[in-house]
Amino acid sequence: MFVNWKDIPANEVAPGVRIRTPYGEKLMLSLVEIDENAVVPLHHHPHEQGGLLLEGKAEFTIGDETRVVEKGDAFLIPPNVPHRVVAVGGPCVALDIFTPIREDYVELANRYIPKEDSV
């Protein structure tokens, strides 16, 4: 399957934080757009998460460590480890990868897909 990001509706998951989340059976991608100074609040989940900062700069906190991540930098977040992100110096864009897929994000993504019987 090929993904055209422009065809996937964005969902705002926090003020100034939007995601587009195509997924398969066991893997989910999430294109994350974060406005300058917007915050992905401290949270954790049972999914393993990896990612790559595609544009801009962001302050990442993963567990007890905080550092500024720049374009091209990657990150790995083990399951259940608290993490937080703040876009600094402008907006940023990251690609997150989750396994297994996040059911809460599936629910958000499916809000915009019409049921077969209603087409």
C-alpha cells in the first residue's frame, strides 16, 4: 500500500498537535505536525515507539532524559516509558512508528472513513 499524506485527514490530539495515522495489521505510522511551542503532554502507552524528526527542532523528554532533537535525529521509546515533546524555535514535523498499532489512533483515523453501507 502507498501512502499519500495529503489524502489522510489530520486529527488534533493536543492544542497545536496534529497526526495523520495510516496503519497495517501490526504497524502504525504517524505523521506528527507540532506548532511552535505546542506541547505533546507527558504520557506513556504500552506500544513501542520509534521516530525521526523530519523538520524543525523539538525538546524531547524520554524517561528522565531531556534533549533537543533536530532534523534527521531519531528516537526510540520503550513501552510504558513516560515521554513529552515541545516544538522549539518554530513548528516541527516528525514521523512516529508504533508497534503494535495504537487502537486509540485507529479510532480517530476511522472517524473519517465512511461505512460501506453508507457509500
